[in-house]
Amino acid sequence: MAKLAPTSIKYLVKARIKAKGVIEKHDVIGAVFGQTEGLLGSDLDLRELQETGRIGRIEVNLHSSGGSSDGDIIIPSSLDATETALIAATLETIERVGPCTAEIKLDKVEDTRSLKRDYVIDRAKEILRKLVESSVPSSAELSDKIKETIRIEEISVYEGLPAGPTVAESDEVIIVEGRADILNLLKYGIRNTVAIGGTSVPQVIDRICREKTATALVDGDRGGELIVKELMQRTEIDFVAQAPSGREVEELVKKELFKALRDKVTPQQFLSEHKGDNGNYRRYESNNGRPPLPERRPVRERRDDKPRALRIKDEDKELFKKTLTDLVGSRAACIFDANNELLGKVPVAELENTLKTLDKPRAVVFDGKVNYSLNSIARRKGVEFLVGMDKDSFNTPITVLAKKDLE
């Protein structure tokens, strides 16, 4: 069974082993799992910790001569300091390895983050020294430098559309209405932007939205709402962010802009929240000379957005049901390939990041609730089934199943 390696190792438990006889690596690993089982309860059971990715692969290096063996044991841990110390202490309770009497002594528990801390301290000293040595510029010089930076950050062109300089390589993209919006976002360091450049959505926007996580950032008026509806008719966006009521994206200050992006919602939630709006906006009473967007037809549901009927093969249903039952209370997730082979088991907290790194996962079964964010990532990776204890309500081409659907 394949296992996914822990994504963040905090500590390395290092111990020495001596045995009166010739032993092999698998004897040591078997003794570690077997003789520590149940000592600290199920929460700190080594097999379960390794299954959920909180304990890494145990490394054993042995040397045998003269009828005796000695060597090193290394156990990577992403547990906290207290739990890691308990695991380290249990190693010293092992008295036999294979057919031989043995003794294990803890050498040390190494904090792998200490090297990073040393680097941070040294680097901070260097940065502080340069700051002290450099002269403080005048306010006029700072102002000139900011203006020069803005002029340098010229709007680029991506597939014929006005865009920020990093839209091509970014995994996420912010869709705005025009060039002025892009320029304002560049002013505050947001570079992964693209403008639709008019009242109709170009075909390239549909391709961008299918390849990247797309957020539509629109004005806080009726025109912004209409642009969202147009985007939903032509393509599939993931989130919608809107400027404060009566404000345009191009005039937002930094605090307003970042708040709008933090408060982004799903397109369905956006339309639900604006269902009762009467459209009494005043954007086009200003002297910007732009005509109002024409009224569009009501949003129609895309054919490939309709939820799939809850019809699955018997073997899939049995696999999902058994896996979900085994995962109850574990806060873990199992990922399967096209042959229903287990690709790996990871903590739910790491599921989204893990999915982004896998090739062709077919099904995800986990101890949690299926939400829109996970669905967006799964859809881009070609996942066919998302199975959880519960599920939110949203349109998706993926078959989303809750525990009750498998009964």
C-alpha cells in the first residue's frame, strides 16, 4: 500500500540499538511497532500515526560482527514536542528484537527547524546592518520612487487581453473589467490580473478559468452584478469579490481592495445575496463617459455544471462505504486512482495541497464535509467522486456523495 510522505517534519528521533545476535532491519521495525503497541493509547499508536502521515518512514541502519549487531534508528515526526518525547521514550522499553535480546537507548531528539532559525537570525542581522548603514531617504525621494515603480509596472498583454505581468505563470487569476482596474491592483502588488476589456466575455477567458482558480473582482454596482452573470453564462468562475457599494475597483484604496478579496464568495452565493437588489446604482452618473452595460438574459445553468445523478457501480459504492466507515473520527482522507488502488492516506488538513500534487486521482473519501473549495481543486485534477460524511449544496460535474447517500 503506497503512503504519502509527511509534508512537514518537525523532529527526528535518533536512537542507538545493540543486540546479542544477528538481526535485520525488518526485525527492528517489527519490534518497534509490536512492542510499543498500546503503551500510549490509540491516539499515539505508531501504526496509526504513520498511516495518517504524522510519523514518517522508520529508518534503520545496522552493522553485524562477532555474533552481535548494533546500529541507528531514526524516526521522523510531525507531532508536537510532548507527543514526540513520548514516542521517543517508548523505544527504550523494547527488550527483544527478533530472537535476540536487545537494548535501545535514545541518542537525541533533533529539532529540524533549528537550522532555519539560525539562518533567519543571521539573515536578520545582515538586513538590519544594511538598514542602519543606508541613509534614510527624504519623503520627496520616496514619492518619486513610488511613481517610478508604477510607471515601470506597465500593463502587459495576455492572449490579446490587458493583463498583469504574472497572469501566465500564476495558478490563480483575478478577472477585472478594464485596464484602469489592473493598474490599481498593480499599485498594491497584485499582478495576476486579466481584464475582459468590454461588455462581452472573450473566448480566452473561458480557457483561463478552466486552467486556473478564477476570482471575478467587480464594481459595487449593478454593472458589476451583470458582469458576474455574463461570466457565469460563458465560463466557470470559482469566486466573486465585489467593491463596496457605489465604489469602483479602479478607485479602491489598499485596505478596501484587500478586504473585498478576503470576503470573496462562490458565484451561487453572490447571486443569492443579490437576488433582491433593485438595481438603483449610480455608477454611470459620473463623468467617466462609459455607457452602461445592457441588461442580459437571466443566468442559465451550464450543461456540464449540473450535478451528476447519484448512480454509482456496486463495487464503487461498497469501497466508498467501507472506507468511510473506517475513517470515522480519524480526520483523515483516502485517495484512489482509476483502478480503485489507494494512492495514499493523508490528514484532512493537508488534503487540498496533496490533491494539487497528484496525477489522475479518481476518488477522494474523507472524514469531513465536502465544500466548494475542495470541489474546485478536485474538478481541475479530474476527480470523479468526492465522498464525505456530509456535503454542501452546489452545482458540479463531480459526483458528490455524503454518508447518507451510501446507505
